[in-house]
Amino acid sequence: QRLAGMPEIEACHSVAGVESYIVKVRVQSPAALETLLGQIRGTAGMTTRTTVVLQTFYEHRPIVPAG
């Protein structure tokens, strides 16, 4: 809820495991990422760990029904 107003955030997932959430963001530059991470830390009061996507091979694939 606290991050919902940040337009750079494309998705926020609650996950099992070491991390509590995975947040997918899209920004224009490393400097913009650094700024956004500061905003996320300040707004949500959390620490972050960052992975940068270098290349996307596919995205938004349809869900195939089991069977």
C-alpha cells in the first residue's frame, strides 16, 4: 500500500523465503534507480537488495491451462 503511488513500480509480489517482497521497477537510468530506492526505503521503512535486468528475452507470456 505504501508504494502504490510510485509510478515506476510495475509490480509488487509478496513472496516466501528470505525476502518479504519482490518489487519490479522500471526507470531510465542508474541514477533514477538510486533515487527510487531511497524513496522506497524511506516510504516503506525497509532495506532493499537490487538485481538489475540486463536483457529481457520474453515477458507477459500467457498462462497455459494444465491438462
